[in-house]
Amino acid sequence: MKVLVLGASGFVGSFLEGKLEADGASRSIYGRDPVIDVTSADGINAFFAKRRYGTVINCTGFTNVDGCEADPERADLLNAKSIEFLANAATSNGFKFIHISTDYVFDGRTGRYAETDKPNPINVYGKTKLRGESFLDMGRDLILRISTPFGQNVSRRKKTFLEFVRESLEAGQKIKVVTDQYTTPTSLEDIATFVKAAIKMDLSGIYHLGVQERVSRYEFAIAVAKRWGLDQKLIERSRLSDLKFAAQRPMDTSFNLYKAGRAIRISHLEDALARL
């Protein structure tokens, strides 16, 4: 049966829509995609009353971490309450629900988090994303947690970290990048590969996905500079405490990827960048 990508106007969603040759829907008018109001249970039910899907991939959400801190009600509506509505629709309409979530459900104290580790979010964004996860049926649905996604920016709606680094260095501009915040960045290509495998193998439960390496933001920026032959000296070291964010950031949300590695081949960062 057909696949639908919700949030098809966003960075992850727009890539998956094309790569999976799926239908797309967005919360606002964007290109050819029909509109779906994920904040309305009636709107969701009306949408699926007219359309039949075997799998629905949810890429919607309020991902501005500081914005969530400033507006927790909106964060809860877009990251939690809407997921409850979609999960109920999955039950009513019989489709498999794949929900894209985040490494920010963890507090970042230990790193290399496995799917069995207990979440402990430290900001509103992480708390609302975790609440959203709670509405899924783990016997049928799938939660895919990703971190610092990178790849081809089909949507072009906002600049990614990789693009910020590359474009700044190409313009000869110095940038400050933190050395003490660690993740396992997630390639869009790997997300698409995993989702295809998950649908084919009918996987359910929670999965973590990223590249094999645990890297700091600084190390990621250096890898980008090396890949495109740019001046690494323009990248200056800084620390997370130097940045005055409204929301607290976890220090190490890198993933244990053993479980996802049983479904697909996990990329190395260098290889994932080379594909770009």
C-alpha cells in the first residue's frame, strides 16, 4: 500500500517524500502537497477518510529548541498532542505509524544511549517529544530517534548546520563551533534506507540512527571542511557554556546503534559526506 510523509515541506520530510516516492502532506500550503492540520483530531480524521495508506511517516514538529522553551504550549501541541491524534488515526485507519523523534529525549550525561536506556529530557523540546512518543503502539508503530540530520536540503526552507559550516568557510568567514557537545549525526540517506527496511521487515518499537562515529560539533565541522577542501583554520573552538541559549542543551546524546545495525549497514561519517 501507499506511503505518506507528513511534514513533507521540512528538511527531513521533503527528502523522504522524494526518496521513497511517497505522497506528501504539510501543515501549510507548500508546492503540490495537500494540507493536513495535525493539531486537529477532526482535521486528521477527515484527511484519512479520503485517503488510504499502508504506512504514514511523521516528520512534523516544533524543532526550534529555544522556541519551544519560550512557548511550551505550542511545543506540546505540535510535538505531543498532535502525535496523540495521529496515533489514534493509525489505530482507526489501520496504517503503520513511523514517528521521527530526537536524541534530545536524553539528558546527555553518559552518551552512547541504547533504546533501552531511560530518557530524561532537560528542556521543553525534549520533554514534549518524549510525551509524543508515549502515544504510539510499540507493538505496531515505530519510533526513529535521529540526531543532527544532514544531507541534501531539498526543501531549502532553512539552513542546516552542515550548510552553515560549508557556506561560511567558502566565504572565508571564521566560525565558532563547540568542542564539548557530542552526537552521532544522522544522514538523510540512512534515514531513507532504514525506513525502507522497516516497512519491508515490518519493524516496530524504538530505534536509534546515526553515523558510526561519536563526534563533537567541532569535529563534524572539521570533517565538512576536509570533505570540501576548505580552510580548517577558520573554525575556532568554543564551549557550549559560551553560547547563551534560552534552553539547556544536553552534552552527549550520541547513540548506541547496535539495534539499527541489524536492519541496515550503518554509514561512517566520511562516507555519508562523500555521498553529497
